[in-house]
Amino acid sequence: MAEVTTYRLSKPEIEAMLQEAAQQGAREALTRIGLSDDNAPHDVRELRQLIDGWRDIKSTALKTIVRWCILAILGILSVGAYVTLGK
């Protein structure tokens, strides 16, 4: 039968192990996605700027489409009123 060994760790030791494991996991994850070099902070800032730009464009495009729809509806109503009242 195999002998069972019991280890006792203090709370600071457990926290230190968890901290080291978390840091190692984060380093590996960043390496896998190509953000482990010195340019990584710059790359992340550029990505955030691109996302912010995309959100601005999306918002502006939606507002523009709504304005066009409102103008089209008003135009159709104007033409209908002109045709109806103009006769």
C-alpha cells in the first residue's frame, strides 16, 4: 500500500503559490496571443483605439441612417400633402 504524505502550508505560503501560478498563467496566455514582447503595451493601446474608433463609426452610421429614414418619411409625407392639397 502506498504511503500518504501530508503537507501543511500556511496561508501566506498558499497565497504565494497562487500568486506565482497566476503570474505564470498570465505570461503563458500573453505569449500565446503574441503580447509578450516589449511592444505589447503599444499594441494594446492601438487595439483600444481601433475599438473606440469602430464604436464611434458604428454610432455615427446608426444616427445617419435614422436621419435618412426620418427625412425620407418627411419627404414622402410632403409629397403626399402636396399632391393631396395641390389638386
